[in-house]
Amino acid sequence: MTLRNGKEFLMIPGPTNVPEEVLRAMHRPAVDIYEGPLLETTGFCLHGLQRLFRTEGKTYIYAANGHGAWDAALCNTLKRGDKVLVLESGRFALGWGEAANVLDLDIEVLPGAWDKGVDPAHLQERLKQDTAHEIKAILVVQVDTASGVWNDIAALRKAIDAASHPALFMVDTIASLGCMPFEMDAWGVDVALTGSQKGLMCPPGLSFVAAGPKADLAHETAELRTNYTDWTFRQGPEHYQKYCGTPPEHLLFAFHKALDLIFEEGLEKTWHRHALLGEATRRAVTVWAEKGAVDFNITDAHARSNSVTVVRFNEGDVAALRTFTKEVCGVTIGGTIGELSGKGIRIAHMGHVNAVMLLGTLSSIELGFQKLGIPHGRGGVQAAMDYLAGAL
Ligand SMILES: *Cc1c(COP(=O)(O)O)cnc(C)c1O
């Protein structure tokens, strides 16, 4: 028997649910790329990105996924052979480091773990040893969707300052922008990047980079520039230069609408919604974990993301649970990847998500535990509701 027919939810950490308004914004003919409404859309999106990243810096739009933004950030600021320090915490910072390796950059990984955030003291200690300032850039993710960790970017900046180190500070906010506070200028981030398909509620296919003054300066002598990613060309006077060719028009219409939705809600309120949904999820997981079969991947409660919660299974059939929630209940929840592959689930609560979607998802998981005989504390959903009742 299935109860799946009805509105289906996609609760994976990207791509995420695209609002109907955003889908409808794309349903229109292509337009002129040299004049008319597209120019206004470009201006709105570039400025909207400054508001999202909280920066006065320059913003760039790429017809690419997050991996494309990784390349753009590196190519525009670094020289062949430069040393880059990658702060490990889950999968994605390492992936960015692998991209840097392909560009002939010299990668050093500051070892971290899959169950906690980057330790600022550890970073400070490593930077202090680098008296010759060989490290030219530091790469970190704010939220890692593989491990579910949230890194404290402001604290990492303080560690860099405490070591008086001049390296560029580059932050991947693909799984956090529009979900959790990010203050590019106030936190002294030199390059920030994100993608369209997670907290920003758009289809995959756009990515965004913001560059502060220190990054602009580094750009002047960067040696790895490519035609497509080059910031100098994109700063040129012609509209098509902003995209180095034909703009991805329909994705831009989508992004314009998504920005409208975020600014109508209010960015701080968007963060707050994610904080409530994230904590409600954690309350449920805390109860489920009472029987020892499942638990949080991130051991440090302070370092759990508000956009995704990763739950490890010590026993119980993960695949059967995900099949049950999808085929019987109509909600797709994420499987774990990388080192945790097959060992747990990822519950995304990022982007276009409300209480119905979250509580429905948590209920489907709890129903799955019950149906499949996976040991769990009963009343996880009740705990989520108790929390929300007190917090609203
Ligand atoms: C999803 C994700 C990426 C990869 O983005 P793609 O669009 O798949 O290239 C990179 N970093 C983080 C933190 C992510 O969550």
C-alpha cells in the first residue's frame, strides 16, 4: 500500500524544492540580450547578491554549478604553485581542494574530522608556523552538506587575525547562504561563493561569487585566469560581458523571483525560519536517538547546521527507510555520501521549506522507524512540536 499520491517533497540537501512562483517566472519567451528587461534583471541580481552576501564587494554570476564557482574563485586570485590551506570538515572543502590541485596549486589539508567543525585554535597554530607566509589562500565551507557541520566563520577569521596572517580567506556558502547568517564584510571574508539550487530555491545551473578589496588586489596579478571566469572581462561595459556570452536568461528570471521572495520575507526572518526548523529537527532526532540505533553525526551540538541534519545509523536498514519514506509517504530524504555513504540519512531543511513540509518529513521518518522495527525513542515529532509551540 502506498500513501504517496499527493504533493511530493524533496528534502535532500540540494537541489531543493523550487517554489511555484520561481518555476512560473521561467515560463516566458527568451528576450533580447542587448537591451530591455534583461539588463534590469542583471542589475537586480548582482545587487541582490551583495545583499545576500552582506558585502559592498563585486559580485559575479556564472552559468555553472558550485564546482564552477570554486574554479572561478581560485583562477581569479591565485598564481601557479601558490600554497592553499584547505580546512577539512566533511567532504566539500576537500573537493574544493581537489579542484585547486588540478589548477597546479599546492594543496595542504589542515586535518579535521567528519563529526565536528574546524577548530579555530588549530588554524591559528598552523598559520603561526607559516612565518614566510607561503600560504596564499585558506578554503573553508560554512556548512558541509555531507557531514551536517556548521563552521564558525567569524571565529576562524579571528584566528587568522590572531596569527597576523595575510592569506585570502575564501568561504563556500553553497549550503548556507539564505539559510544561516553570513556577513562577508563584517567577518572579513575575501571571497565568498554559493550556488542557486540550495538555500536560494532555484533550479541548479547558476553559481555566484563575491570578491572583496583584498581579492580584487590579488586578481591584478593572478596567473590562472581563464576566458570564461575572468573578473576583469566581466567588469567591462557591455551587458554580455557580465556572462562572458549569452546570459542564462531563464535561470536569471528564476533567481530574480527567488530574491524577491527572500527579501519579501526578510533575510533575517529567513535565517530565523531555518533556525526554528533546524532546532525542531534536532529535537526529534534527540528523542529518536534514545535507543542508540541512530544518532547525530555532528557530536558538538553547537556545530550543527540549520540547513541540514545528518543522522548516523548504528543499526537498522537505511536504504529500506529511505525507500519507505519515498515510495510509501512521498518524501525523498537524502542518503549519506563520502565517508558516511550508506550509513545514515540527511534531512534537509533548507530553502523553500515550511512547518508542514518539515513536520510531514519528520513524521514519515518516525513512521518508517516504527514500520521497519528500527529502535528509536517514541515521540520525536511530539518533541519537535513542543519546541515549536514554545518558540513561535
Ligand atoms: C552542494 C555543495 C557543493 C557542490 O555544489 P555543486 O552545485 O554540486 O557543484 C559544494 N559545496 C557545498 C558546501 C555544497 O553543499
